[in-house]
Amino acid sequence: MSTSKFRVLRTCEFCGKEFYAQKVSTRYCSKRCNELAYKQRRRQRQITEAEAKVLQKPIEEVGNKEFLSLQDASVLFGITKRSVYNLIYNGVLQAFKFSSRMTFVRKADIEIMFEGHLYTKKVKPERKPITEFYTTKEIQEKFGVSEAWVFKLAKEKKIPKVLHHGKTYWSKQHVEKHFAKHIENNSIVEWYSVQDMMEKFNMTTSAVYCFVSKFNIPKKKIKTSVYYSKQHVDAAKGINEPPKEEFYTMKEAVQHFGMTEDQIYKYAKKAHGRPHRTHEQTGA
């Protein structure tokens, strides 16, 4: 029997993605979404059934007890037994466990719990207004990327932007957070292209990428071309001495890269482990 050519655009009820289906009754875009939706329905049904069992037991049966089982406590609160466990695990409610099947809660501890957890309105932290921006062209020039790449990454990372007189301006703080790895090391002046390394060292393309990854060779990107530090490559090949490491103080790094201290610590830790603090930073 031939497959139907009929197609209808549907929206997956689980993940929300649009897809083309052969039937109007199709609800999910894939088998995985179908299975996850089934598990979600089953979990919700179990919770509903558990809550119904709690409500079936009259509260008068547990109201006069001094010591309550977890099931009794769930009836008294009007919540599920699992929610009572969560209160105990989070240290909100005190309980006493005498065996694997005997756990009790004192009614006096319930009263203490209510006294110590008065409701207070949650105050949302104030967001600092964004005052510094990059234009798209400035990002391209500073980080050596294409315009399409800027818009693609900005969309993926949800970088805040504003439109002014037809131009797009991107939050400087958010841009540097995601583009900082593209900042070039100004102390490196000589570079190898991939083709240069293939010809000089008689390597294949895959061998070049494995080599630079293994030895963590500094690189820079200009549009679609990638270049690797000649000094570091030669040192890894044993042609010359490895370059001497240079260090910045935190103050110098902030001024040189235009980043915050938190951003510098984050990327330094990601690349080489936790950075060392100087006597100037520790106050010694």
C-alpha cells in the first residue's frame, strides 16, 4: 500500500516544535515525545490518586493525636505523603524515625514549624540597566567573526539588544561573556595556517586538529580561516624552546581585556584550573 502524500503542519503537544504529520490526529513529533508525554500523564495520574486517598481519610481521626504518622501528617496538612517527606528532608519539619517503617511527627513540632516560617513577600533583585553596547561591526572587528555568526550566537545566547535609527546595538557585558575566548593574545605575532602545518610537518588535516587540541595551542580566527601560534607549535614539535609564560595582575587583565573580575576568573578556571591570587589581591 502506498504511503499517503498528505501532509499537515502540526505543533507537538510535548516539546512545542512544529512538524509535518500524515494524520490530523497526530499529537507528537516523535516517538520520544510520545513516550515522555505518556510518562508525564502517568505521573500526574499517580499524584492525583494519592491526593484523593489523603482526602478520603477524615481529619477528625488525626486531630486529637499527639504523635502523628507521616500519613496522618499528610491528612492534617491536606498534602501528599511525599510532600511531608520533602518538608522533613529540607529541615522544615522535625520527625523521629524509630525503624524503617516507623516515623512519627509531634504535633508540637508542627506548631513550632508554623511559628518559624512566616510568609514574607519575595523581593526581586534589581537589575542594573545596560549602558554600554557594541555595534555589530565593532564585534566583527574585535573578535574576527562574520556578521551572520554574530546574529546566530546572539540568538542562541539571547544577548540583549536595542535598535536605534536602524542599527542594532548589543550589550557589551553579555557579548564579552560569550565572545571572550576569541580575544587574541597580542604577544603572538607569527601564526601557522592549517595548510602551513600540513606542508611543513607532513600532517593530514585531522592530525593537525588532534595536535593543536592535545597541546592546547593558542589560535585566532579571521572570518572562516583559523591560525595557530607558530611559537607554540614549534615548541610542541621540539624545534625551539617553549615560550615563557607571562602573567597579568587582576587589575591589568581587567584593563587589557575590558572584562570584569568574575569573567576573568571564570575563563581562567575553565582553561587552566583555578587562577592564583597575588599578594596584591589577597591583601597580604
